[in-house]
Amino acid sequence: MMPNKTLQHILAQINLDDIYIKQAFDYYHERFLANHRAQDFVNSSPLLCETMKQNPHIGLCDRTLGRHLPSARTMEGGAIRGHYRTCGLFRASGCELFRGYIVFPCVDGERVITSAVGYRYGRIRDNQPAVIEWQKPATHELVVAELQHVKELIHGKANQ
């Protein structure tokens, strides 16, 4: 049996929020590597500095992440999608925040994604900004937001 402090230390290092966020950005990176048009945009765009072009985590949000997640009607799918909504990677409608954008995540010294900026690489419609930013909420903000979402679910008031 592990001493309590050792178990607490191990559990403190495991952050499910960070795991879900990393999985989303890993998926975006895979999509970027498979899309030559997006790669050409990054290589030829005068909007992007060389530092951004050298980012090893560049991703592409091509609206396919949701197809690879469990259904929102399942416990697991609801939890994952709810987390993405709570941290701001999904909108309340269920659409991905970075839909149609090349994504440049920022990683801290512990290799945790803390923020990202997205550049629209396709046609820009009037209601779409050319550049969007995302900041990972602080852990305590995520906890409060997720508890509020649970309360809404309990009372049947959550957006469907």
C-alpha cells in the first residue's frame, strides 16, 4: 500500500483537463500533417512569422474531431464534450472554436498547452474573424464552471 502523500502527489500530477486538451491539439496536429493545403498556407503566408512556422505543434481544425468522440448522449461522450465546452474549445452549440483555422498552441515548460491562436486559412465570411485566440482557464475556474454545468444537468436546464 502506498503512503497517502505519495498517492496524493501522483494524483496531483494527473490532470484530466490537461489530458483532454492535449488530445484535442494532438488530433489537430495529425490533421495538419495530413493536409498539404494547410501546410502550404503556413509555409507561404506573410501573416506568420518564422517562429510560428517552426511551431512543432501546429494543428488544423477541420471539423472532424467531433466525429471521433463518443456521442454526447453517452456518459463518456458527455463528459468529454462538456469539458471541451467548459474550457472553451467547443462552443455551446457543440461546434469547435477553431473550426476552419490553422492552430498554433503555446506550450509551457511542463509541456502543458496553455493557450493557442488560430488563423483562418480558407474563405473568411463577414462574421468570422481572421484570427482568434484561446486561453486555457485556470484550474479553479474549470472546477467552478464544471460544477455549475453539473447543477444545470441535475435541474434539467443544460443546453441540449
